[in-house]
Amino acid sequence: MEKTLRTTPQQERAIATINSILEASKRVLLSEGYEKFTTNRVAAASGFNIGTIYRYFPDKDKIIIQLYKRRLNEAYLFLNTQIASDTTWSGIDEFFGHLLKEYIAGHSEEDHAIAVELTKATVMNQHIQELDKTHDEKVLEDLYEAIDERFKTTLEHRLIQFFLELGIHLALMVSMKPKPQRNFMTEQAVATVIAAVRAHVNQRPPTI
């Protein structure tokens, strides 16, 4: 697997430096966008000289990859925290609705904006495409097993992926709305996911 860090951090100071560089990189992505993202801008935003940046990251792509890895790790941790919850849901529809509601609550407008900029890198970067593929496979398998265990129902991976992608798109839409509208939009987004699950999963008799 391709290394993204030039030097593996061993000391707290090195780890702190890397974290500072990555936080500065987020600020550059937010202010300049992926298209204008450069190591020089990261150096200026972080307060480190360009030599320090290159000590840990040989080029800007490696910074983007490291940020993307962290984003995927955070998403995976979020999912497994929800799966491990002792919350009881009456059906798969409520389960996916809950996932979306918690995802929106736990991610700020800034989080979504950074995710959009990082996603632009997937078009050109094969390493990120491979990271995405591995992440998606783990997520789908974990959800498949959780749904089977909790609801005694087997869902196709493609259906699970559809519900997840629908939720992510809806969460992005909510994040772009003015704050006074977000509670209402969150309710509508959750209702949309629940309706989509009910339309595709035969989990209960239709309401008359």
C-alpha cells in the first residue's frame, strides 16, 4: 500500500505538527477549494515553512489522501457506534432514518464542505479510489450483518448502498440550507429515507 506520510511520527511533537498541518489544510480547502490547494498555501496557513511540510508530506496529493483517510475512519467509527447502540428500532426504515438524523447532527456545514472538496480528488487519484472501495466494502458488510442480526432480514448490498448514498446526498443538501431551515429540512430528509426504505423493503404490512 502506498505511504502517504514521508516520515512516520514517533514523538508527540511530530504528531502535533502533522495534526496542525492537516488542520491548516482543511482551512485552505474551505477558503480556496481543491483546485487551488497547494503546499505553499498550507505552509502559510499552518505557520510552518515549506521544508517542514515536505518533511512529512512529499506533495499536496499525500496531504489530501491523509485527510481523506481520516474522513473515512471517522465515518466508519460513527457507523459502528450507531450499530453498537442499544437503541431499539421497530424496523429497518427507522434504523436508516436514525442513522441519517445522527449523521446530520454530528456533522457541521464545514464538515460537509470539506467532504465535497475532498471528493473532487477521487476523480484523478487512484489511491483514493482504492480507499473508497475498501471502505465501502467494510461498511456494506457491517450493515448487512447488523441488519440480519437485529431485524432477521437480509438486504442486498446494492440496496444498502442506495440507502446510504441517498442519506449522504440529503445530509449535504441540509447542510447547505440556512440554519433556521435546517430542523425542518432534517425532518424532511429523514422522512424521505424512511419512505425509500419502506418502498423497497417488505418489512411490514402497508398502512391503510
